[in-house]
Amino acid sequence: MAEMQQVLVLIKPDGIVKSLTGNVITSLSETKLKIIGAKIVRVTRELAEAHYAELKQKKGEKIFDSTVEFMMGKYHTDRTMALVYEGEDAIAKVREIAGATNPEDANPVSIRGRYGRINSKTGVFENCVHVSDTPENAKREIQLWFKPSEIVNLIYPVKKQKVSSEVLVWA
């Protein structure tokens, strides 16, 4: 039986600077999933380090650091488009269209196969998109990138909390 899931998709700085957001969203429309959250984010060090925390353990400090710097805009832009898709078997459907993480291993018609590359100067995978790989990682990542109010469905438990902080408002 198909499982209702959410999945985080990031159109990374290389995809933003190459104006691939429309191409990626069009490719992902084949999944028939619903977009329930979308925004452009200026990636901070704190966000990038929290998002890629597992990478530090799996691949080491050097790859972790270069990935964090890449997401913060060292090579292209500090902007990333964050999207939350929802639907049956969302993770598998989106990951199939995205292709293998390494663009050289990706199906040539997948997003990463068409638009990805390994930058020979930096050694960084410019694979255009990030896609959550498990329901647990999807939840962790979605909660990092989005506030509950930025998603049209309440997909995880929430609580009300009084917050007194300074925020920007329109003048």
C-alpha cells in the first residue's frame, strides 16, 4: 500500500544561478505530487551546517566544509529554493526523477543527469537539487527549512509558543 509522505526538495545555488527552477519544477510535476511549501532562502552557515550534519560523519570535514560553503554561495549565489512536496510515495517518486547524487552516475534524462556536473576546480558535486532520502530525514529537513506557518498543511505536530523577538516588518 502506498504511503502518504512529504519530501524536501532544494534547488541549490547552481540551479538558481543557471535559472533552472522552472525546469526542475516542470520535471517534478510528472510525479503528480502537491507542492505544500515553497520559498527562496538565503542560506546561513547555521542552516547549511545543520542540514548537512550527517555528511560530516559520513564523508569527513573537507567535503562537509566545501558543501556548506557551496550552499552559502561561495561559488554561485547564497540563494536556494526550498520546496515541500506531499503525496503517495513522494520520496521515491522525486528521487527517481532527480537521479543519482553523483551527476556522472545519474540517468541522463534525470534532473542531475541533465543539469549536474562535478566542478573540476572545486571538486564539488553541482547536482542542482537535494532530495530527502527517508521519511525521518524529510521531517528533520522540512522542520529546519520551514516554519509550520509556511506550509499549507500541518504535517507534523505543532504547539503554540509565545515568542518575543524583534522581527522585520514592512515600513
